[in-house]
Amino acid sequence: MAQKYANLWSRAAASLTALSHTQAGVVRWGVLILLTIVWFGGGFWLWRELPFSEALYRTFSAVSMWDEYFNAHEPMREVVRYAALATPVVGLVFAFSGQLGRSLARMFNLGARHHVVIAGDSAAALSLAQDCRKRKDSVILIADGLAEETALGLRRKGVIVFEGDATQLETLRTARAHHAAHVVAYEPDDTANLQVEAAVRRLVGDSKRKPPIGVHVSTRSAMLLKEAREMRSSQMRKKKAGPPPIDPKPFSLDEMAARALVQKESQTLLALAQQLGQERLHIVFFGFDAAAEAVAERVLMSLWSAHFEPPRLTVLTPDTAAEPGFKARHREAFANPEAWIADIAFLPFDWNLASVGDELLAMVEDARGKPTAIVVSTGSDPGNIHLSIALKRLCNSGERWPVPIYMRETSQSEFSQQYAKGDETPELDAYLLAFGAHQVNSTRTRVIDGALDQGAAIAHAHYNKGLGKKDAMSMRELQSAMRDWSDVLETYRAANRAVADAAMVKVWDAGFRPAVKGEKGETAIAVPADLLEKMARTEHDRWMAERLMSGWRPTDDGEARNNDLMAHDKIIGWDQLNEADRDNDVVQVRASMDVARLMHKEGFVSRG
């Protein structure tokens, strides 16, 4: 059974919050209306032979208990009497019961522990809060300026909503953040999210927390995410004996969406490239916002196949700053031609000023070759939908580019749910697939549980313990590999995330694909001996690309590896490696098989 983040008091507070804001109000009014109908309906029926004013007077008089009612023995008069007495009493009780429930919820919340605190009122924050409640977690949402109806809807589901500034100590103290299991900072400003982490750190102080409080800090800037992660590693190197009171976990929804897309679609792209007779995977981007850049990074770090040349990217954008900005953020990926240079080209195109037509496709083909896939991420959902539809029509005209079109969507729309669901036809044609919606991305599984890092933890365990030289890991060993992941420095985390993202590529290279429903798959697969060295060579090339994309550089002649300066002595060609270093690449190839096993428990079948 999955762990629930709550204790008895926080669970009681959540239940009372839901109870005092749900259909109870409808029930209360229904009871009052029914009692009133019985009272007045019965009274008028009893005194129906009297004038209206007299009947009304005697009906009201049921409350005063005069003789006509006090000594009543007639059933209808008894009913009217009790309805008249019950109506004001029940009305008063119901009037205070909602407020009473809210007051009790606040009281019980004073003892809340092991719950989830979410700071922010964005759609992603609300999505996470609701998903945690589905998992029976106790959730406190700190939101400043949340719409009244939205707050009411959340409270009806048991989410405790506080208004206030989450960067302030007293607000976090009220939310019991210093006793929470997880705190998620989802403010719209990256700086505010870092301030939330700092405030939690001050609030906890030197108090012991076992396990430590997970503080998940959302960042929109890729560079800030990298710096926040490096800062975490620096803190880990200097930490005192014993576990720290908080465990900072910076994350990016754009990166999560990109990693999930690469993991899910890598085999589709490899199979299509083979079918189209292409030499390499070639991804064409329309637009290059933060989400598109995240996809570009993951492709360059992970989509390396032993059967194809290194991946190629082509970016069509009206933003003249996109190319220098990307190259500045990934300087080492362009400054070391002896190791690797990222194959990415930026071509000017403004879809607001020019239509998407055959001449555009011809220009891309002439300059860069035909694509394997298209990514549309212009910065706005309506713009992405409009451009994706136009591209699908154009690509399918004469089967010009029969490729998947990955359409970025921040929030699921009716269009994507109906028409951008992936390939639903057996023909070779262009189709739409939406990715990146917060309903799919901002979930407890991905944000809090870190599901996308499970494969990375296994890859690290393989490398760190040399498990690839042994038999395949058992499923229990695969699950337990996550235990040590929180102690892994960020530089190793980044490297192993790319290994995990590349796992399905290696499974494809080895000749396997995931089993589909109705197929009997193999749960333990191995790399054919005749492919092992070739795949290990490709893995080393992929690893060098990832290191260079992450800001590492080769060492100078005779220079030793320096983690602080991000200089690595193994960023050299395969032929220059010693046997031990080559074995490490073999280990990572074999690790991919176990990573894939965890991701696809139904097993694999031969793709031949």
C-alpha cells in the first residue's frame, strides 16, 4: 500500500474541512425547508375552515405551545407542533455547525504532522493539491489571492486553504511546515520559491527531523535549477554527522515533461527513423521557449543509438536571441570539437508573418534533411494548437513528413483529449501528441515521489557497486536502489538521469520492445554479446555529450579530475580509455536493462 502523508490530527482536520464545505449545506437547507413545509402546510390544513389570517395566526402559535397544541392528541397537530419547535432549533444548530467544523479543523491542525504543504495558487499547485488528496494525503495550501469559488472547491475535497505569504515564517508556522513530510514551493517567482526553502530552513533550525522534510522548489529557469542543484551538492559535502533536517529538491516541470516525453517516445522515434531509412534522429522545433529547450537538452543528452549517428536538432524561431542564449548556457557543448559538438541549427521563421508551406519544408530538407519528429512549443497553448494543425495537414500532403508532432500544452484541452492523443492509425502518417500538461505532470508521483528518478537511482547503483558485472538485479533490489538516492551528489544525479532517459534506446538497440497487452514478455533481457562493445562505445559518446551539456569540460594534459572546476579526465575518445573505464560503460549499458525492467514490468519481446 502506498504511503500516506498524514497523521491522525491532520487527517481529522482534512475530514472536518471537507465536511464543513461539502453537500452538508444542501442537506441543512433541505431539512429546514422540509420542516417549514410540514409546519405551515400542516397548520393551514388543520385550520383550513378558518379565515386565512386566523389560520396563519394559529399556525404560528404552534411555537407558543398554547392549549390547542400543548394537550394535542391528534396526529397532525402533533406533527405541526414538533415541526414548529424543531425549525428554529435545527436552524440555529445548522447555522453554527459549518463554522464549528471549520474551527475544529483549525484546532486539529495544530497537531498536524507528516502532511504536505503547498505554497502557490498556480494551476500546477492546485493540480498537485488535488492529486495528493486523491491519495488520502493531508494537504495545506498556502495561497494569496485565490478565487473564492476555487478555494471552496478545494476545501470541499479536504484541502486546508490558508491565505498568506508563504515566504514568511509565521505563515509557514501556521501551516505546520516545520512538521510536514513535504513542502512544495510553487510560487510564480523562482526567487520566492527559494525564499520559501530558506524560510523552512530557518523555521526548522537545528531540530532533528527523521526522515528530513523534503522541500521541493519549483524553478522555471534552467540555469537557476542547475545552480540550486549544485548548491544542494555543496551543502551535502559540508553537512554534519547525521541526516540534515530538510532535504532540498529543486525541480522543473519543463524538465519533467521533457524527460517523460523522451522516455516514452524514444522507441517510436528509433523505429520510425529505421523505417524512413534515416542516418540519425532529426528533431525539428517550431518555437524555442523554455519547454522546447528542455526537450532539446534531453534529446542531445539521451537519444544516442548504436545504430544511428548522433542526434540532430533544427530550430525554427523568430527569436534572434535563441541561438546565442542556448550556446551561452551550454558553452562546453560547442567549445570542445575534439570530443563532441552539439548538432543544432537555428533557422529564422516567424509563423505569425508567414504561412507554413511547402517552401518551408523544402528549406529545412535542403539545409538539414528530413525530420524524424516535430516539436511545437511557441510559448502559448492556442498558438501551439493552431500551428500543429497546420503542420499536420502539410506533412500529410503527399506523405511529405509522416512524423509525430509533439504539441506542448500547459493545460489539457478538449482538443488535445480528442485529437492529440498519438498515432491511432496503422498508416505511416503525421499525427499529433500533446505533452507537458500540468494535469499529467504536476502529480504526487512525479513531484513528491520522484518517479522519474527511480531509473536514475538504479543506474547509479549499478555504476557505484559494479552490479552490471553480476547477474540481473532482483525486483526487490531494484526497488531498494532508491534508498540511497537522497545521498547522491547532484553531478552524479544529472549523469544518471540521462542514463535512465536513454534506457529504452538501449533496449531498442539490443533488439527488444515493450510487450503490449496480450503478449507474454521477458522480464529479464540481456544485451547480445556481439553488440555489447558497440553499444558501450555509443554509451561513452552519449556520456560525453551529457557531461559537456551539463557544463563539464575535458581536463588539460596531465590535469586530474576536478569536481569543483567541473573538469573531467574521461571526456576523451573511446580508444583513449583504459579497460576499467571501458568496463564502466559496459556496466551502464547493462544497467539500462534493469532500468527498463522497472519502467516496464510487463516485460519485453523481440522487435524482429
